[in-house]
Amino acid sequence: MVEFKFGGVKIRLDFSFFAAVGIFLAFDKAGYGIYCLAACFCHELSHLAVMLAEGKLPEEIIFSGGGICIKQRRDASCAVLAAGCAVNFLLFIVYCFLLPKDSIFKLMFGGANLVTGIFNLLPIGALDGKKLLEKACYGGLSYANAEKILNIAEISGYFLALGAMTVLIMTGAVNLTAVSVMVYIFLMDFLL
């Protein structure tokens, strides 16, 4: 692991990040991987941009085998949490519907943004969807009711994710690294 500070922000680069990216690209038969990585970076940069617009610096940015995590010093606002998915959906609309469709790049990058945005809205693990739902539930419901809704949403989210992953595996349309990330999220959520 490599750690350093940049502009007062701690940056952690875990070697598992580079291993996961390498494996993801090595097993990427369709050539879709680089578009997914670009969509993920757009997603995370959007979180960071809104955080900085709010006058907040992240505590640290962690690159690990499970993805990129930007930890905020204080509780993240809904705008920060929603920024990544919002930009992914906006890029999907721009690249798939507004720009001329004269290259496969535009469609692949647009599709990668759609998948990234949808995945991050799942109410599981440390994804944005779970954090946004927690803010909504704890902000407007009793603690007991919020816990019930969050538990149902998380179980439903895992079933949805596992069902989608099963369909993709059975059709041969999923990458080994994508499965590994799902398993990593599942283990981090339930074992720690």
C-alpha cells in the first residue's frame, strides 16, 4: 500500500486496486472495461467536485480492490451522495441520445455510465443508494421504522444484484472482476 498527502488530503493506493483493474481488463472480452473505468472515474470526480463546491475537503481517498472510496470529514450531504449517479445518468443521456451516433465509443461510454449509475443506486454495502436511503429514512421516520425499511431495501438490493449477476454469468456477459466486486461488497457488509 502506498500512502501520501496531496493538498491536505490523504491518498491511499492499495495494490489490490491495480490487481483488480488489471484482471478486469485482462478478462474483458468485449472491450467494455475501459469505458467502465472511465464512467467510475466520472462518478467519483463528481462526488469530489460537489464536495469541494460545498467547501469541504475529503478526509482521504482510497483506491482498493473494491473500488474508489472518498471519505468525507463530516457527514456527506445528499448533494454529494447523489452527484456521482446524477452525472452518470447525464452522461448516458448526452452520449446515447443527444450526440450523433457516429462511433461505438459514444454508445459504449454512455452504456457504461448507465450501468455505473444504476449499480451505485443499489441500497447495499457502502454504495450511494444505501447512504441516500439512510438519510431519507432516518430524517423522516422513527428509528424502528427506518431500520425496517433499510433492512428490507438492503435484502431486496442484494437479491436484485445477485439475480442480475446470475443472469449475466449465465449469458457469459459478465467479467470475473465484476463478480469479485459484488462478492467483496457482500463480504464487507456482512462480515465486518
